[in-house]
Amino acid sequence: MFAKVVRNCRKSLGAIIAQRRISFCVIGSGPSGFYAAKYLKAQEKQFDTPVTIDIFERLPTPYGLVRSGVAPDHPEVKNVEHDFADVMLMDA
């Protein structure tokens, strides 16, 4: 499913590039939302176009099941929270 979304974004990205301004909205701040935002932000360097990404979450805390669904004895899985924090700081 995620690969299909990425392919669709890649196809429509070329048409949006002509506008010289790209804005995306990501619904959900779980792992898939953050990885999508990270991929879209990486396109900024490739096309030399500013990319803005808004992430919306209905819960009071980000990171989805990484924060609340991973057992405490699996710190290597929870370490992706650091990657997600870096993604949030990309636009800051």
C-alpha cells in the first residue's frame, strides 16, 4: 500500500514542480506518516524546490504504535522515535 502511495506521489510530483512550491498534508503521525514525510522532504533536494509538510494527528501524542504498542524490552524498535524527531525538525 505504501509503495503505491509513493508511486502516485512520484507521478504527480513532476506536475507540481512547475509551480515552484510544494505543500503536502500527512494524516497520522505513526510510522507510515513519518516515513512518507521523510520521503517527500527528500524530494526537496532533488528538485531544488521548497517542500512544506503538515502532519495532523488526532491523538495527543505522536509516533503511533511505536510509542504505545512496542514493549519496553525492545529499545531497538523504539529508536526510530529519534528518526521521527529529526523529520519534525526538518521544517523548523
